[in-house]
Amino acid sequence: MLLKNVHVDNHEEVVDVRILNGKFSEIKANLAPHDGEEVIDGKENLLLPPFVDSHVHLDATLTAGQPEWNETGTLFDGIRIWSERKQDLTKEDVKSRAKKTLLNMVGHGIQHVRSHVDVTDPHLIAARALLELREELKDQIDLQLVAFPQEGILSYPHGRELMEQAVKEGLDVVGGIPHFEFTTEYGWQSVHFLMALADKYDRLVDVHCDEIDDPASRNLEVLATEAYERGMKDRVTASHTTAMGSYNDAYTYKLFRLLKMSDINFVSNPLVNVHLGGRFDTYPKRRGVTRIKELTAAGINVSFGEDDIQDPWNPLGDGNMLDAVTMGVYIAHLMGYHQLQDAFNYVTYNGAKTLHISDNYGIEVGKPANCILLNAHDFYNALNKHVEVLYNIRHGKVLAETKPAETKVNIKQN
């Protein structure tokens, strides 16, 4: 396959990209087609590596309104409603909804997904369902699964045992939710437990950390210290960290020293964080988001996730990472022209670093030929117009193709 006339990674120069045996083999201008070679004219559009959704909950996807709608819009009502819906889970139910969402994601250019899956269930129904789906869809999408204790580790009956069992059965990442544990001390203990568990089984870590508008919620410093002292560093990710938006600047200044030493990753979920955050404020009303701009400026890795797709925490969502980027640049004040041009990194290369897949990710000679062609010449226009992903290519084969919509305006111009 030969992709002609494309802007790779938002660079100004136009080049051609050849794919051979499922890998990128040549990247340069004016490559001549081989006999019988499939040629796609990129028309000077943008070629990126596939989108990465760093944080989503596929076990809960497409359950909005079941058994009731979350009318308050709070995180806590979402947890309450999900705990009720969870009683009716079956393997078939989980797989059907998750597969529908994943295939829609593929249409939007996603090939790499990290999904948290609730393991506060004595039967681990959702975990076992998504383990099966991970295997069934491995040729189409890379799915990482996080053992996520939605109702707590120490605060849920046999929480520790369920976490370890889920990891033993094949989940890739160890999660946590320290801010939702019964007590502050339970929260700290849960972080110590989950880090030891990940260390024992050589797993990555991704913790729902301080997802609350409470400046006293400081589990992040515990997680970062564990990552630093255990040498696990960038194998560890802190998701949400929305309390950081409420921390005072003096404490945050001290905290950033530790964060840089720890080398941990951050995931922000701008759509859902903004929606759930500030719900207990009158005015001034907090923005419910972590310090994306400041973390980025400090050289700390930040990627974006969609978090929830039509479930008890978010009634909307379509699996399109451009939605998350749009909200992210607005809410984080990343609206300078060059900031907008660079924002694709939050859902591509930064996401790959979070998922620990950078060695096999990116448009470089010798790497797997996974890429997407967007219907715009650069990312500024792609984001502004929310353009289609014209081609989603995996290992040199077209995984999904989208025809651009055509609009005819019947108004005469003078």
C-alpha cells in the first residue's frame, strides 16, 4: 500500500508513506508506485497514528437511563445507579454493549483503548466478559483492561481478594479509587495495597485518584511516592486528579517536584470531569478538571480519555476523541494557535506513553503500519471542523473508511 501526498504528524512537508508486510517501509516525498500496489491519494491531508482512548468504562457503556437517569449529575449518584444496574449484568449483555461501542470507536479512528472494568462483583461478570472480547477483537483493536474497584478495595467485602483474582485471570492493569474509600486512611492503605499487587504481578497501574472537588483529597502524593520509591515510575498513571483544581498553589508547587521525580502519567477526562465537577458548588463554581496546562508545561505526560459513553455518569458520548480534545483545550485554556495544532498529542503519542505501547506506536519506518487519515490538512482544521477519519488503517489493511458528508446550500450569492 502507498499513501501519497500526506502531512505526517502535522508536519508542514508533504510526503508519501509506503506500507509493506504490515509495517511502514518508506517515508519520503515522490515515491513511485510498485506494480499492482494499492495507492491511496491523501490529497495533502493529515496522517496520524491511531487515536488512543486512555480511559473509558466499557462495562457500563450504553446503560444510560437503566434503571434511572442520573438527574443530579453527580459522581456519587452515578455510582449508586451503576451499583443497581450491575445486579442485572450477564456476560452477553456486557459483550454486546462493549462491542457496539468499540466498533463505533474504530469508525472514529481509535485502535488503542484502556477500559476500566468494575471488579467489585463477587462473580467478576464484566471482567470475564471483557477478557473474552479482548481476545475476539485483538485483530481490530488493542484493549487494555484495568481491575477497577468501583465501590472500593477496603470498603467492599473481599475487595482485596477480588482485585487479586481479577489480575490472576488476566487483567492488564491494577486500578483503585482511594477518594471513595470509607476513610482517608483506608484510601492511603488502598494505594499501598494496589501498588504492591501490581509490583507482585508485574502489572501497570491506573488509579482513579482524587476525583472530587475536595482540596483535602491528597491521595496523589501517596501514589506518586509509591511509584518513585518502588521504581515503577511511568508504569503508573493517575486518572482524573480533579482535586488538583482545588489545591492551593503553594501545596501544588511542592507536589509538582514529587510528580516530576515520580515520572507518572496523568489522564484527564475533560468531558465528564467538567460535567460531574462543581456539582456541590453554588458560586464561584469550580471547573472540575485537573491542571492540564500546568502539567504539560512541566513536561509531565498527560493524555485524554472519553471516560463514559452513555452511562450513569454521562448521558452523551459517541466514542470520538475529537470531542475530548475540544473540551480539553477550552477548559484548560489551551487555545493558542500552536497549542491547538499540538493538541493531537493528547489522544495519540501521549496516550501511547500512558498505555506503555510507545515502542510499537507511531509513523516510523519499521513500526506496525497503523495510522489514520483525517479530512483536513492540519490538526487545527481537523479539530475546528470535527472532520471525518477517512481511513483507519491497521497493519496495512483498511479497517474502516468514511465518506465525507456533502452539504448543498441553496442560497444565491450576489
